[in-house]
Amino acid sequence: MGFGIAFSNVLLTLLYIIPGFICCKTKIAKADHLSTLSAILMYVCSPCMIVSSFLETERSAQNIGRIMLFFVASLAIQAILTFVLYIVFRKKFDDVKYRMLTVSFGLGNAGFFGIPIIEALLPGHPEVACFACVYIVGMNMLTFTIGAYCLTGDKKRMAFKRAFLNPSFISLVVALVLYALNVKSVMPTMLTDAIGLLKSTTTPLCMIILGIRLASVSFKKLFTRSFVYVTCACKLLVFPFICLALVYFLPVDNIFKAAMFILGGTPCASVMLNIAEMYEGETELAANCVLLSTLLCVFTIPLLNIVSTALFT
């Protein structure tokens, strides 16, 4: 039961890749269009996703405490494990694959990909979408700092200002203010519906972008680079179980633990490829890690859900 539900929901999410793939192969869309689509995703859809998730969550002191604790815990886990891998592999950083493994290990697509999955696997708990939102805020903070350094090998690319002045962090601040002031109670229904509609377009648009990227890469290189499989295995299986071990004995509820575990198993963050393209880093390897981990998670997330169901229900 747990495997089937997770498999069908992950597969449904991945099916959105097909339109992007077909459009690119038939020349309707081009890889050159991706910068515009990515900008819409980052500056319009993603902020609406974060704001809408908070508007849909019951306002209570307990919930806000759990959400902020999740932010601190997820940021700490991602930062500590990324730093540990940096210490382990820093002498090999001349080889880009070790830099890619370091940054890929903890940074996952917990928002665009993770929110619909976590909502489907933990129904009746709208706060899990907020957990995913604060997870990606922390992930983005790391991406623009240690992530940018690892992907490019240049410490000058670490943009601490951008760690805070980015759409996800600003949107979180706005969402928290709206949530704390209970603004939803006085907002026009038409406005909340519009924000919710833009939220619902986030995952399809992200997958369509990945579909265009998939059509633009060499399938031979995508599926035959052994180190990419190592990176995917670390992100999809090793990292979530480390997350589970770190939160299992904390005095938090089972939904908190299950969300951390499943979100930890989301594919490599698509923002890694954006950073690689922005700073002229190793875009091909970044694309391979993002795309292959996204395809493989159709099998790994259902397995994680079986474990989660056994432990937390």
C-alpha cells in the first residue's frame, strides 16, 4: 500500500517532464528559452508556493514553533553534512566530481518536487508544505554560499548577501508576517485562490523545464557515467537515512520526523544547475545529477515511504 501510493504520486509528478521533452524535440521549445522559464519559476511561482502554503496552514503558536524548529533542524543537517563532505573531499576538489558530490549530497528539490509528494504521502497535515518551504529556504542559503563555491571551485562566487536577498527567503519573511497577523481572514477569496493557482503551477513548470533539459543532453552520458549513480545513491538513499537518524530521538512528533525523512530523499536540487550555468561551472555534470536523480526517485521515494509508514504509523 505504502509503495503503491508513493509510486503513483511520484510517477504522476514525473509525467510532467514529457511535455517539455516533446516540445524540445519537436523544436516548439528550445533550451535557450529556459532562462525565461526559470525566472518565472523562481520569481513568481516559488514565492506564491511559499505564501500559499502558509495561508493554507492552521494558525497556531504550536504550528509556528514546529515550522521554525524544522527550519533550524533542516538547515543544520544540510550545513553540517555538506561541511563534513567538504572536509573529507577538499583535497580532491581539483576533480569536479568530488565537488559535485559534496554539494549534491544534502541539497534537494524539496520544494518544486517535494511539496506535492509530501502532501500526498502525509495527507491531513497541511503544515508539511510549510516544512518543505522552510527546507528549501535553508537549502538556497547554502546554495549561494558553499554550494556556489563547490560547483565552481572559486571562493569568490560565495554570495552571502544573496543567501538572504533571494526570492525564497524574502517570500518566507512575507509569508510569516501574513501568517502571524492572520491576514488570510481578511484577504479576498479571489486573491488567495489566485496565489494558490500559481502555487499549483510550480511543480508542472519545474518538471517541464527538466523535460526540456532532458531533451538537450546526451542520453549516453546521462546513463553511463558511474559517478553520477554514486551521487544519486548518496542523495536519494544515504542522506535521508542520516536525516532520520539525526531526528529520530528528538522530542518531536512523528509527522515532523517523517517529513524530514522523505524530504531528505528528494532529488538533487535543480537550483544547482542554475548556479552552474550562472557561474559557468560544470553544467553537464550538474544536469546529469539533477536529471538522473529525478528519474530514479520514482523507485527510491516509495521505498522511503514504506520505512516511514512502518516507523511512524
